[in-house]
Amino acid sequence: MLEAFGNILKIPDLRKKVMLTLGMIAVYRVGTYIPTPGIDGAKLAQFFARLAQSQGGALFGIMNMFSGGAISRLTIFALGIMPYISASIIIQLLTAVIPALERLAKEGESGHKKIVQYTRYGTIALSIVQSFFIALWLENPARFQGLQIVQFPGWSFRILTVITLTSGTAFIMWLGEQIQEYGIGNGMSLIITAGIVSRIPTAMYQLYSLFSPFAPEKAQLDPFTLVLMVVMLVAVIVAVIVVTQGQRKIPVQYAKRVVGRKIYGGQSTFLPLRVNQAGVIPIIFAQSIILFPATIAGFIPHQGFQNFAMMLTKGEWLYNSLYALLIMFFAYFYTAITFNPIDISDNMKKYGGFVPGIRPGRQTAEYLDFIMTRITFPGAIFLAGIAVFPSIISGWLKIPYLVASFFGGTGLLIIVGVMLDTMKQIESHLLMRHYEGFMKKGKLKARTS
């Protein structure tokens, strides 16, 4: 593997792509520390420290994770890439219900470019709305226990905040597209991953403080617990890789076709159906819904609502149960949106393909739908388990949730998925130029008698 990383520097084109990607990520990380004008940073940090200990801090914790800590500092990249993710999901869902968008999705490259353009417009619109309400929210001292965070409130501050945060999101979107076109890996995913990975030093410091190797009398973790945590972390990462890469291969046979003087088809291939077709989207949807009551409870002083929200805090059995059920529901829901067995069956039939033993057309679509429904179940169970695992670990080992979050949840799934995808792209460049990949292939040696 180390030799493969060394080979990256030997290929000029690949080296240029990797360096450009790292440079764009570095620019993004610098931007997460440039503050928005008109904000008192010290009072803002004081407020978020209080918010982290309240019910309303859960949703802000998720937003802060995706923004790489920028929202807690309210920098120019405070909105992060979340407006783009929201716009992409909205466009994807609308594509399944609006015939015009569905036709665009089937038009190939030209249709894809138009959908990307609509996603950009949606990102800007969502950024304007979100940044305006953030400005109004910051101007209200009552929300911050009397802290005057905005130095000069008014329309000038609101307009400046909208322009700053919206421009920051547009710039992040541009960075992601530059990585996608000229760098290596998926640009938007790498930016999200960079934000999540940036929390690792803080988590390691908290773990170091709990272990306290140079002050045993202050230690809250014994060596056995630390070793157990390392073993569990490796096991969870391996499990995530296995499920992320897991797929059911449906054999497909193509009949021979004569077009002019050429013969096409006649070969056997397979249709890969992923176990985790929905990715991390079910967890994001479920988190947004289950944390909504807790977030609203922070602003509504009603005792009954406060008691209900208390039952939906991390670690509580009701929270874990509802969270798991919502994830399983959205796993099936999003898979049904993104996987269309009828279109796949029609395309196979159009090019003379068929599943051995299954009649083309409607029966093939029903067969594919049956298989996808069955393999989605273990994928949904795994997503639910990996999502609630950090809460279980945090309560069991008495460690901060920031440390426990790297044992599962959205962050780990994104990191593993993006790293696997990036390594595949790098390996394809290496193999194309006759270099070894990250994993050396075994060679058979001829026996001599």
C-alpha cells in the first residue's frame, strides 16, 4: 500500500489531480475559520457551549458536523454543503414524481447538465432563506440568555449575512465541482468528509484526557477499556466496508443481434444490486425528524412538550427505537425512489438482455423488485444498528459522544464510503499505467517437476 502511494507521485497527471484536490480541501478548511462580519465570536462560543448541553444542541451538532465546525463559529462557510445536499435530495425526489424532470433524467448528458443547473439554483435559493433566518435568529438576545451576539442589528446586518453565507455556500459548491472535474474523487463528498475528519483531533484529545497516561489518578478509562474500544472500532469499520461493498449479482444474458454486417451481444454479464442502495440518506432523514421535537422544545417553554422531548434524547430507549424504525422506513423509501425495476427491465429488453429462467418485461421487473426488497432488509437493519451504536457506546463506556460518534453513525459511513470511492479511482489510474494497486494480487507460480 505504501508503494502504491509512492507510485501516485510518479504519474504526472494523477499527481496533479491529487495535489489540486488537497489544495481545494485546504482552501475550504481555511474558509471555515474566517468569521462572518458583525458577530461577537466570544459570546457566540459561549452560547454554543450552553446549547451543546441542552435539548436544542442535537440538531445543531449534526449541522456543525457537516459544516466542519463552521456553524459553531459562524464563519463564511457556516451553511456548509448542507443546502446543496438538501437541493440534490429535493430534485431527486421530484424527478420521481414530475414527468418533465423524469424525461430530463433520461436524456443523457444534456439532461444531466440541466438537472445539475436546477440543483445549483435550488442551492442558492435555500442558502438565501436559511441565511436570512439565521440573521434574524442571531439578532434576538432573548434566544441567547441575554447575550448580545450581533453588534449592530438591523437590515444592514441581515443583508450582509445573507450575501456572506450564500456566497460561501456557492464558493463551496464551486470547489466541489472543481474537484469533481479536475481532481480525484467526488468533490462534494470529499468536502463533507474533510469537515468530519477535522473533528478527529478534538476527539483524540478528549480520549487522551479520559485515559490520562501521565496522571493515573485522574484517569477515567482503564487500559482494557481502551483496547476494547480499538478492537470495536476496527470491527465496525470492517463491517461498514463489507456492507457498503456488498451486492447481489443478478446474471444477465444478451442474445446475439445482427446490425448491418456486425454481430452484437451474445455475452453474459451481471446486474449488481447493492445491499445498501440508499447510502447514508436514511440516517440523515431520520435524524432530522427525530431531533425536530427536541430542537423545538428548546424554544417552547411548555412542560408537557419538554417532557416528551426529554424522552427523545440520545441514549433513551424511545429515541433509539424510533430512530431505528425511521431509518429502516427511509431505507426502503429511498430505495424505492432511486431503484426503478421497470426501467431496468425495459432497458434490458430493448437491448436483448434477459435474466436466465425469467421472462423479459413485467416478470423481470417483479423479480428484480422482489430481490431488492429482500436484500434491502439486512442493509436497513445494519444502518439502524450502526446509527444507534454510538449512543450505546457512549452510555456503556461513559465516554463523550464526540468520541463515540466515530464508532458508527453518519460520519463513519460517509468517511468509509468516500475513502473507498476515492481509492478505487486512484487505483484505476495506477492500474491503467501498469502500476500495482493498493492491494497486490497474488500470482500463481508454475510448479516444476
